[in-house]
Amino acid sequence: MEDLITIHVTDLSGEEHQIAAPTDMNLNVMEAIRANEIPIKATCGGMAMCATCNCLVKSNHPLPEMSEDEEAMLDEAFVLDIDGSRLMCQIPVSDKIDGLQIQLGELTAE
């Protein structure tokens, strides 16, 4: 199928997953990961309001610029590595991210 890209996901236990994500369904990375049955929290369901779908981007793909809301959410949520972190719900699935490598993130305690 031509409308599929590959995303490489390392989960919280260090296990690596290679998932296929369709580019023609207007999904974001969080939704693609859920569709491939990799457990993630994503408490707010993709509204950029909780940061539980944070990840560390390991590859050098051109991603959309981080919005002020996303940056504030990552900062307020005590994400371990703000520099490489993104919210998976804010990364649209497109041909531009074929081969994207991410590591699921954790939140630190206050």
C-alpha cells in the first residue's frame, strides 16, 4: 500500500516496535501508535492538554514547529528532556515523517 509510512517506536521498557501508519487518514502519531496496540497513556485523547503522550524524537525529521501551547504543556508537565520532546498528538502522520524514530517519554514527579 503506497499510503503507508513506517514509524519506529521504543516503548518505556526499551522494546522497539516498527509500526505502519496510513498517510491518508489524517492521523497523528499518537493515534497511529494506539491503532497498532502499543500501550500509551494519552489521557486527553490528543488535545495537547496533558503531556502523557510525550516522546523523545530520536531522528532528524522535519516536524511542524512546536506551538506555544505544546511547549508550555511539556514544560508544566515536568518532561525529562524538553529539548527533544514532543507531544505525539501534535505530530501529523505524513510522508515527511517516514522512518521517524521516537522513544516514549515519562513525566517526572513534582
